[in-house]
Amino acid sequence: MTEPALNTLSRYGKSFRFAGQLLEHGQLQEAAKLYQFCRWVDDIADESEHAELAAKQLNHINDSLSGKINSRGQTLDEFMRFFKRHEISTALPMTLVNGVQSDLSPARIHDQDELIQYAYQVAGVVGLMMCPILGADKRGYDFAIDLGVAMQLTNIARDVKEDAEMGRRYIPFSWCPHSPKEILSKDEQIRHTTANSIKRLLQLAEQYYASARIGLQFLPPKSRRAIAVALSVYRHIGVLIEQQHYQYWLPRCVVPTYKKILVAAKALWQLPSVAPINTLKHHKELHQSLSQLKPTNSDAL
């Protein structure tokens, strides 16, 4: 039996829980349930001492989602009912599981295209799955992907040291040709190269955050306000990293509560006036590397 979804969100997703106060209670409960599924899958990869056992568990989840097996267990049955309730195609959580599975082997991202593909698998699809919960217009799905990608790029920029300690490097090799062990060293040149790569990560994230802001127009008012706050608070992690001069060897950047309140107030004040959604166009180049991964709007959910 899983713990109440809001408890999971409150413990592990403090920025999302903060923004979720602007949602209807029922929406918040359902958003927390989606977060709980993502956390459950992620914990299987991160907390298992044996990669083979974690891979077996993740394969079981995907086999259950695809309908290959019926003996799912209580927890997965609960999540299956959730996906059915929101008419979310099981292809989306399966994509998430596939992305998380890649973390079971030493993560070595090679170039920017591979980085965006990974970010889509573990976060962009979460944006898609959030759409029916938030009441998003289907024409806004591409923008929802962009918010997930932007947040994941922020995560990567924030967690360079922690990831390296786990033998992982999500910064593209083409930007930073160093192993996780080298990234953890005190070599000044390696630190300089890695710091510049983190700066580049956050600059790339800004492109996706900018697109996601446009996509706010495809949400009903309450959802629009909540996601505007979530976007701004999460983006502020990158602001703190910049203020820290990208020194990833220093303590992990966290947005304190008072700052979340200030950032949220500014985000709500600066919410754009509602524009005719037919005039809002998505920049296709942001998804050039995703042509083989993402579904079309018609079959996404």
C-alpha cells in the first residue's frame, strides 16, 4: 500500500507542493499521485543495491503497463487505475520507465541531442501526463514537454556533484570531456570546463522555459497560475547556481521558503494577458531531436 500521495509530494517535491496550493484540491491530489508514480519508479533505480534487481522490477512495470502480464500487484494496480481515469496512454509512463532504466548503467550523455532526449524521457513525458489533470488544451502539449525538459536541465545543473558521486555524468561529453571521477577532482581546469558546461546547461534551459511560458496560455486560470509559480520557483534554482558562479563543488542550491514566496508573487504579477491561442506557435527546433520519441498530439493521451 502506497503512502498518501500528498505526503510523498510534501517530502520530496517541495517546490511542486508549494505551487500546488493554487490548484483545486482534487487537482492537487491527482498531480501528487502522478508525482508519486514518478518518484516510485525513480527510487527503484536509485535505491536498489543491485542493478539487475532494479532492471527486473522496472521491466515488470513496463510489461504490466503494456499488458504483457496481468499479475501487477496492489501498487501498480493503483497507478493503472490512475492512468485509466485520466485517459493517459500507458506509452507515456513506459517512456518514463525506459528513461529511468538508462540510469542503471553509468550515465554518459554524448551530445546535446542525447541530453534533450533523456530529459524528454524522464521529465518531458511528465509534462504530457500532467496535461489532462490540469485541463490543458491539446494544442499546448508541446509547451508542456518544454517545461519538463527545462526543469530536468535545471536538475542536472544542480546535481552535477551528486551525480558524479554516483558515477553519472549528464553533461554532454561534447561539452565536458571528463569522467565523473575527474569532475570530482580539484583540478582547476576540469572545474573550469565543468562550470562552463553548467552555465551552458542553464542557457539551454532558458530556451525551454521561455517556450513553456508561452504554453501557460493553454491552461485554465487556476492551473495557469500554479504552473507559472512552479516554473518560476524551479527556474530560480538556476538563478542561485549562477549567483554561486557555477561552483558545483559547493553545497547544493535550494530555494528557501521566503524566496519562493517572493518569486511566486512576481510570477503571478507578471502573468501575461491571455492571447488568442491560435496565434501561439511552438518553435519546432526545440523538438528536432525528439522526432523518434514523442507522440503526436492526437495519440499522446
